[in-house]
Amino acid sequence: MDKKKSFSLNKILIISVIFTFVFLKNFSLSPEKKISEYTHDTWTTETSLPQASVQAIYQSKDGYLWLGTQEGLVRFDGIRFVQFGSEDISSFFEDSNGVLWMSTYNGIQKFKDGKFEIIGKNEGLSSQNCNNILIDSKGQIWAATNYGLNCFKDGKWKSFTKKEGMPGDRITSIVETHGGAIWAGTQNGLVKFEDEKIETFSIKEGLPHNHISSLFESREGILYVGTMGGGICSIKKGKILPCQFSKKLPGLNVTAIYEDKDGNLWVGFQPGGLARIRDGIIDSYGIKDGLSDNTVWSIYEDREGSLWVGTFGGGLNRFRDTKFSSYDSSYGLASDSAWVVYEDSQKNLWIGTDQGLNCLKNGKLTLFTTKEGLSDNNINALVEDKEGALWVGTDKGISKLKNGKIEKYGAKDGLTNEAVFSLFEDRKGRIWIGTNGGGVNIYENGKFTSLNKDKGISENFIRTILEDKKGNIWIGTNGGGLIVLWEDKLTIYSLKDGLSSSIIRALYEDREGTIWVGTRGGGLCRFKNGKFESFRMENGLLSDIIFQILEDSNENLWLSCNKGIFKVSKKSIEDFSEQKTNKILCTTFGKSDGMKSSECTGGTQPAGWKTYDGKLWFPTIKGIVSIDPENIKFNEVVPPVVLEEILIDGKSTLPLGRVVAPPGSDRIEFKFTALSFLAPEKVSFKYKLEGHDKDFIELAPGRERIAVYTNIPPGDYIFKVKASNNDGIWNETGVSLSFHLKPQFHQTYYFYFLLLLLTLVFGALIYHFSSIILENFRIGKTLSRYHSKHLIENLRASKYASEQSLSTERKKLTIMFGDLLGFSDFSDRCEPETVDRVINEYLTEMALIIEKQEGTIARFMGDGIMAFWGAPKNMEPTEQSKKSVKAAVLMQEKMAELEKKWLLSGIDHTLKLRIGISQDYATVGNMGSKDLMEYTALGSAVNLAARLENGCVPGKILVSYPIYVATKNLYNYEEPVMREFKGFARAINVAELDPLKKV
């Protein structure tokens, strides 16, 4: 940071002319207030300001606030600072095209759309060091440099130095007055350019000092001249007039002069801080009052009426008039921690704090503490009695102030507890005293009586007391609910009676006689027509902890809590109660509205007061605040909305014209802002991407000002965003931007056409092959009626693999033969339909069993069946034995079921199944003629199986010895025997199995 030796005026008359069209009826600094009564905010490098020396301030047409610092140009939207470049900037000007012109230590710089253009010595300036810049009413550019005054006219720069009659070469400031004259300040005097004539002014002509530092012309045509060392003077109608107030100013080194909308003159000093001059009255504000630095370099009033002050090293200051006025210890209160506020019959305002009692009378504060005779400095309760005495409740008893005297009451006088939290006088003149632990005390005729838990009340900690229009005394307790006294009758209301909380903080009766109850944790309760109804945060309230309830003349309730103050109309509550609406509408107030802290205090009485003039007062942890409900300033300035940047997959794009995103863009971010500075944290937004969003999306205050879209399909869109200021005034026009997302190839019509073409081709192929598959399926289904499942599967496989899979081969097989004994006689005696039904049912069931056991059916021979295991599917001999015998057992069991079934259907002829099974090597394969083939087996194993079946007892199974050996542990065989069979030279060892006998 460099210490500067000279200063320049960065407020130029034509700026106010440009902005005249936007000056609506809105917030401005109330001239009747002291500077210290305005809400004051600061921004430094610790709060994200890029550089702490603010030498120039300007609000551009689009609404941004621009700051010229020693290290670059800074843009501010009330929330975020953005720095551009690093030049040392001393003044601004904006032309009709929205180009910012800046005087810098590196020539004149033009800034537009994030780009700089430099005009320096190479372009014709007499010096690269430029202190001030002006574009006059004729369009001529004037530049104040360290080596003369420069004027750009007819495409050329012309300089004015000592050679041309200037009193000095270092030019500090420039201004154009209403008549078109150009005035320039130098370190050696003042110069006036008019009609190509140069006129100089110095101490000899009446200037207080020759070192001119700043110039400003008021709307009345008075030219104010600030000097370094001589204070300020004015020039009116060509005459230099010393300012009568100049000697009362806080300094003689004037660094900035500015006139606000109300005609107040603001002057900055080095050092000396800031001063406001109105009707000859000077009000100063310096570092001791809270200004961030005592050297002021720039002053500017924005469109909403806030005054911005740039300092040397102290950053940026803002003064604004807000809805609330705040008064804390800097104003003269005994402490920032205020507990109660009360107005007496003489219109004196009393403020109880933790460090004593203040009285505000005729604009002056008086302090009462234990030194003046109070019982204690922690003030919890206040009330004035009918005789004009003020009763003060403290942690250590009661003090009564009357006619400058203080009288104390404590335990020795009859108080049951000295910690007093509430005071109230009823219509009979009795003083009701709520204590912490001693219940209620009543002072009447010089004596104290009490009500406590021993006498029937529900709680001894009393927070608030009220007498209603009927004379009932309502007592709010700290955990015991609500107590109502009527003569000798005592009623206690608790949770079971409809109270939302048993901890009561505030009581209020409105003009209709409705009792309103503020609770801790239960929100607001209404006692109407003998019933309680509660309203909470979930219904729209700011908090469920209510410290005080006041009402304005428009039937709005004002409620304080630890989150701030909020206003709610009784009509809104009634509409919600009657289910006309689903939400209670309330208006919230906090720091942005002038409260130095949004945290109010309560649990004392009174924790708020309505004064004779209708103002509402509330205590907070940062002093007291007041608001005039009838004269609340309303911000009517429609906030400009700006779309600042678009990020396409993280790559920044300026929103200039129609934006086109490349194919495959996945994440689109729209960054926007609204330029309302009074309370930017209360600015609301709603945005919509037409073509994607059905409705506008609301963005609540305080949220990041960005809209993010991912995975949106290609096409044309319009992004729209609107905003409202802190008082709900919407810019319904907002800003919009056309946006096109290019498709990837797979998202184009060409791709879809190609896809359609391929679909048709593939569809034709699928149809073709599916026809073949369906035909094969049909054939297979037909074949399955005549051949085994395994045979068909192998046939299918051989079509695509090898014909060898069904070629003739010799291998060990297990052969089964089965036939029905008595079927020939049955077929002769029964009708063909019956025979057909029986034989088909029999063969179907047997075939299913064989298939499930993985056997191959070689043929059906009338009522006979030949099957084998081991081909075409390979299978170990032991496994063949097990599968074949299991199939035979199941076949006999199924045959027994069929016999019963047929008998029940009227078929009384006995049919018995015989089964023979043998295992040996056999020849298996396709056999037959060229046109008609059969997959079957040949050999002695086949012949033996046939002989075993023929020699088997009906209903049983006869197996060869190898089968027996493989399965003897699984079934209950008869002992093997040697038997003779036709066609075999030797006896065969066989075993008989009765399937109905279990192992």
C-alpha cells in the first residue's frame, strides 16, 4: 500500500445527470438523523475486499458498484467482490455505450466486457500518470495528468501546461459546471476553461489555499473547492466565497466532496474522517465513531440512497437509513445488554440494562446506578404508578424513583424474593410484583402480601403480569402455565387446557379482548372465546420463543424473539385459524433492517413498549431498537438482474448473445446476480430454463446465486431469471438468454435415420432366423412325439456340429424292455376309443418317467416299450444301472396308480406291467433304410432284456446280475438265481425285484 500525496475528485456532475431517470422515491439518508444513527457497515480485506484503499466509487448503468483501488478495478454486487486487473485507479466515468473510463497511474484505461484498452503517451497523452478523467457535455474527453491537462478533441490530444498558462503542471481534479465551463484544480491554483479562454484563481483571488484537491458543483450551481491545508470554499457566479462553517470542520485537508439527493454536503478529510453539512450544521464521523479509517478518499450515493465512503487502508464503508433505529453504548447507553424499555406519563423513555437505568429525556440520556441509590444495576422490570413514581425491579429488590429521590424495598420490607422480573399496576393502584422464587407480591397501602405455591398458585417464578379489561389478573409463570385471578377465584391453565407451553414470556390483550400469550417453545397462543389456539414456526412464525407482543394501529402484532423481530397481521392468523390459508404470513426484521443484533431479550417486563407517537421499542443484546410502523421506509427500486457467467463443463463463457454449447456438454451452470445493495442478503430469485423446466424455481435469500443443469437433452432453450429486492419488489422482466446445446452424433436425425435403417435390416434378419427357429421348434415338437428328447437334442446338435454324434458305435448300454400282460385280451374286448385312451395314457406316463431318468426310448411296440441308457448321452455303467432301475420302480408305481384309476372309470380288466433290464455291450446308432431310419440298439444285451421281460412275474422287475450288483444296496431284491433263457447257451444269473417292497 502506497501513501498518496494528492487526491482527486471522482464524482463528476454529469454522473448525476445520467442517473436522474432512476432516482425514484426510495431509501435515502434521513437528514434529521445524526450520522451515528445510520446503519454503518464496513468491508475490509478481512471480509473479502481485494484491496483496502478505495480511491473511487461509481455505480454503472447496469447497477454494479465499481471500486477503484491501488491494486485494480473491483466490481461489487453487494455479496461478492470481483477484481479486474491491477492498476492504481483514481477516478471513473461511464460513457453512453457502457464503457468504463478510468484514470490510472498507467494512463487512461477503458474497460468493457472484461477487457482493458490503454490510452497513454503513445496515443498522445502528455503524461502516463493520470489523476482524473471527464467526458464533458460536448463529448470531449479531459484527462488530469501529472504533466498538464489533456483534452481529446477532433481526434487529437491537446495538452495544457504552464506553457499554455496553467498555474501548475500537476492536475488533481476536473469538473464541468452547468454553464459548460471546465474547472481544473492544480497544486498551484484553480483554472477555468470557457470559450477557449483560461482564467486562473489563487490565494490572491480569495482561495484559502493554492493546493486544490477536489471539486464539486451542487445542484444549485455552487462550485465547492476543496484544498489541502485550507479547508473548503465555494464559488458562486464567479465569486469566491469563504465557507462560514469551514473552521468547524474536522480537518483542513479536503479529499472528497459530494452532495446527496437531499442536498446535504458530504466532505472527506485527511485526516478527520467524514463530515455532513446541512443548513450550516456540521455532523462529523471519524474512526472513534466507527469509521474504518480517518482518511476518506471517495464518497458516493447509490440509487437506493446508501452513502458509500472509501478510505485509505480502511476499506469500504456504507451508511444507510434502515427501518429500525438502534441505540447502544456508543450512543450513551449504560450497556449494550438491554432488558426492558418503558415510557412514562411524561414521555420520558426508560431503558433498563445490566449496568444501570438510562432515562432519555429531550434527546439527552441520564444514568442511574447503585451510585445514585438503585438497589442493583441489573434492571429487570419497570412500571410507573398513578402518582408518577417509577418502580424499578432489580436482582436485589425494588427501587422507587420519585421527585429525584430513590426509595428501596427488599426482604426486610416484606418481599418474599428480591429478584424481581415483572411489575404491573392494576386499576386499583396495587403494584403486582413477579419474583424469581417468591411467587407474586402485591404492594397495597404500604404493605406487601404474597401469593405462592403454598397458597395455590402453580409456580413461584413469575415472568409477566397483565390486567384485562374485565379486571382479571393474568400471571405468566416460568413453568407453571398461566394463572388467572378474579377476586378470590384462582384458575390455572396448563398444557391440558390447550396452552402450547407452560413457560410464559409475554401477555397482551387487544382491543377486542383477545388475550395473546407469548411462550418459550410453544410459539404464540391466542385465548379467544374461552379456548386456546397455538401458532408456531411450522405455521409460518419466525420463532417458537416469543419475548414481547405489541400491536400497531393497523392491527399487526409485532413479536420479538432471539432471531429478530417479526410482524404478523391478526387477519393472517385468523385466516389460518379458519383454514382459509395454509400458512401465516409474517415479515421478519434483523440486522439488515438496522438492528445491530437480531437477538432480542425477554423474560422481563416490559420487554418492549409502544410509545405515545406510535413507535415500537425493543431491547436487544446490542442496545435498544425502535421502528415507526406508520412510516416504514420501503425500497421501491426495482433491482437490475444480471446474468454474469455461464460455465459449460467448467469452462467459462460470457453471456453475450446466443450461447452455443458443444456436443456432449453435461453440466451447464448459470451464474447471476441482482444489484440491490440495501439488504442483498434478502434478495430473492426465481429462474427457469424454458424447454426444460415447467415452472419457475424459487431461490431463497442467502442461497448461492447459481442455477445448475445436468444431462439436459440437446436443443434450444431460454434461460430466464427474475429477482426481488429486500422489500419484495420484483423485477418481473428480469434477464433472459438464448441457449443452444448441440447434439452428439447419436442424438442427430442422421443417427436416428441410420438407426431406423439398421433396425429394419436387423428386423428382417430377426424375422428370417426366428422363422427358422420356429419351424425347427415345430418339427422338434412333432418329433418328440415319436422319438426321445435326448435323441432329438443330439439330432439338432448334429446339424450344427457333426453327424458323428449319432453315428453307429459299440458301447456298454443298459437295456430295458417292458410290456403289459393281458393287453391283447383287453384290446379285443374293449371299444377302440377305450383302448386308445388307455394305451396312450400308459405310454405317456412311462415315457415321462424314462425321460426324467435320462433314458432314451428306442421304440414303442404296441403295449411294449424299449429304452436304453448310455446313448446318445454318455453315462457311466453304474449310473446307467441306478437310473434304469429307478425308472422301472417308478413305472411300476405309476402302473399301480393307473390300474386303480382305470378300475374307477369302469375298466375291470387286469393289466400288469413286466420289466426286464440287462447291461452289456451293444451296437447303437441310426439303423434302417435310406429313407426311414431308427435310432436303436442291437446285440445280446437287447435280446437278454427282452427275455428277462418275458420271464418276469407281472408287476415285478427282473434284472441281470451286473444291474443287481450296482443297485442291491438301494432296493429289496430277491436272492439272485441262475435261470435258463431261450437263445442263450448258458444259464443267466438274475435277480427279481418287487418294487412295492421297500429297503
